[in-house]
Amino acid sequence: MKPFDREIVSGSVLRSVWKLSWPLVLLNLVNGMQGFVNHIMVGHYVHSANSAANAAIGVSWQVFMVVVVFISSLFHGTNVLVARYAGRQDRDSLSEVFYSSFLCAVAMLAGVVAPLGWWLAPHLLAFVGAKEDVAVHALPYLRILFVLGAPLFLMFMVTGAFNASGDPRTPLKLGILTTVLNISISMVLIPGLGPVPALGTTGAALGSVIAPFVTVAIALSLVLRRKMIIQPPRRWLLLPNFGIITAVVRIGLPTGIQGVLLNIGGVCLLRFIGLLEFSSAAQAAYTICYAQLFALVTWTSFGLRAASSTLMGQNIGAGDPQRGKHSVRIAAWIGSSWAVAVGLLFWVGADAFLGVFNLVSEPAHGYATSLLHYLSFSGVALAGALALTGGMQGAGETKTPMYIAFITQIVILLSICEAFYLADALTPERIWMAILASHASRLIMTWAVFRTDGWIHRVIELVPPAPLEEEARGV
């Protein structure tokens, strides 16, 4: 049985931040490599005009991520409770939260997401304005993700709960295994190898859903063999504890709505891009730059957001919320500093980055170069905002970030695009400018809330706090 890590809630704050952050940041970068490599392989092995196959993967993921983020954000309610009880060393309560959440997730994925996703896939692609050359690659890709993507969702849930319990290294190992499996499968299925036919974007989708199936099975076996902080339930029930699910949804639903708003903003942005004269080229530029190259910032920032959430939740559970808040500020500075370094690379090495994806033809190359320049500034704002958001969410304050997401990603982002469109002045560069404006405003609004203390005192407990394990043993 793995012990709780008391260094997360005591000792040097910088050590606590570093101990949680580096595995989570590395995990997100490793996860991001899967899509990165898939785009490279599709760009080189699937021949299509205006990089339509790459655009298809990007458009499909943007649509699919609306569902992924909503469900994964509901899991955030699980992570907040797990972190709070881990800070109090209440192993039984956090294990019950995990088990009930897992049962609910399996039922929702099999009974709702898979059938609805298959039916809605072509309608969603039509909504985002995917042209025929893009849709022919996107439809089978998107349907595979919806119907067979349950292991992908469950991987997010399991690794998130492990992180929240104070164990970031096991998810890192599982993430590396998932990435190696995904890339290996894709290297066979995308171009074809031996008797295996070339499946193109369909092969990329299959790699994305087969690989996490293996790692989820390994993760659950670790829990069942009592090798983790999270333990098997005291009673094996076929139905979840609905009191736990109610609390999880109450905490996680605003985060889910926030995630949906962010991705609806992205989907609507794709629709505006689809209205441009050279829309396929602009979609390819957006897909490669924002979804892949910008992942050097976003995946790092997501890791720091997860670390901030765990640090805040566990320190509140341990009775020291101000220490948690200080930890979050340090994580925000680390994220923004990293984004500055990446932004400099975007300015000096744009051609080299784009050449990796074989994005060399105009006008796609010009659109992509311009977008990288805007993202070099956007990244600094987004990295800081995500770390601060993670801290608030870790305290159970999930509604305020939801409101901020609505204002910045719906009102500000889409209003700017709509204004240019109505003025018949919509261009790729003006869309890129709208992205920068939305990220900058998100940082300003998030910091204005974070610097106050009212959000720290959210009451989210399910049960009275149990005695610490040391106290229970009489230590």
C-alpha cells in the first residue's frame, strides 16, 4: 500500500511545487507527442491537397474535444474530493469517491457517448464547415473516437485521480507507455506495413483508442493489488454511491461547462476559418500551429494547472490554504516563463517547425507563420491563467472560472470575429488577433479573482474528516 506524501503539504513550498509539477508537465508533453507524431505521419503518407488530411484530424479533434473536455471536467469533481481527502489522509473516503466515479463513467461512455457520437458525427462536421476534401478523412476518424474512445476517457480519469492523491509518477509511466503504444500502432496502420493495408487517418484513430486500453487495464490492476494510494472499495456494488456522484457533479459540472465553452469557442472559430477564401489552408495552419505546436505551451500549462489543483486541494485538506495559494503563484510564474521561451522559438524557428509537418506550400505556410507570432504572446497569458484557474478549481471554486471562460472565449473571441465578418473584413490574421485578445483578457480576469481570498473557503466535504493514518495507528 503506497503511503501519502506529506511533502506536498509541508516543508519547502518550491519543493512541493516541483515534486508535483515536473511529472505532470512531462506527462502532458508526452501525451501531446501522440497527436504530434500522427500529424507528421499523416502529412507525409496521406497525400491530399491543402493538407486536407491534417486538417481533418484537427477538425475532428476540435469537435471530439468538446465531449472529452466536458466528461473529463466532470472527473475534476472526483479529483477535487480525492485531493481534499488525501490532504487529510482519509484513504477510505477517497477510494469510495474513485470507485463510484468509475462506475458512473463506464455507464455514461457506453450508453450515451458511443451511440450519440456515431449519429452526430456527420452533423458536427457540417456545422464546423468542413469541406468535402476534409470531411472524407474526418468522418471515419471522428466516429472511431466516439464509439471506441472509452479507454481514452478512462485513462484521463484514472491518471487524474492518481495525481490528485499525490502520486504523479505512476501516471507519467502509464502515459509514456500509452504514447509508445500509440506511436507504434500508428506507424503500422497509417502508412501500412507488410500485410497490413494503409489506413491513413483511420489508422491514426485506431492507434488513439487501442493504446489507452492497455494502460487502463494496468492502472486498474495496480489498484486491485493494493499498490496505490487509492484502494479497492470496501464493498463491490453494481451501482455507484449517488451521494458521491451528486457531490462530484456539483463540483465538476461548472468545470465541464467551462471546458465546453472553451471548445465551443474553438469549434465556432473553425467555422469562421471555414468562411475564409482559402479555408482548407487556414484550417491546416490552425490545426498544426494551435493544436500541435502550441501544445508545447498548452500541455505544459495543463500539467501545471493539474499540479496547482492538487496543491491547493491537499493544502486546504491539511488546514493551510495560504500555503496552497503561494504554491499556485509559483506554478503560474513557472508556466509563463516557459511560454516566453517557447514564444522566442516560434519567432526564430517558424520555418523549421512548419517544415516538420511538410507545411511548405502557400498560402498555408504564410497563415501558419503569422499565427505562430501571435501565439508567442498568447502563450504567456494562457500559461499564467491556467495555473491560477487550477488553484481555484482545486479549492472547489469552479463557477467563477466558468464565467470567465464564457466572457473571454465566447463573448470576446467570437464577437471580434463576428464584427470583422459583418464588416466583410475577416482575414486569418484578424482571427489570430482575436485569439490573443481572448487569452489576455482571461489572464486579467482570473488574476483579479485569484488575488482575493473568498474562493478558498468552499465547503465540499461528503463525510466528516477521518483521523490521520498516523493517529489511527497511535503514532
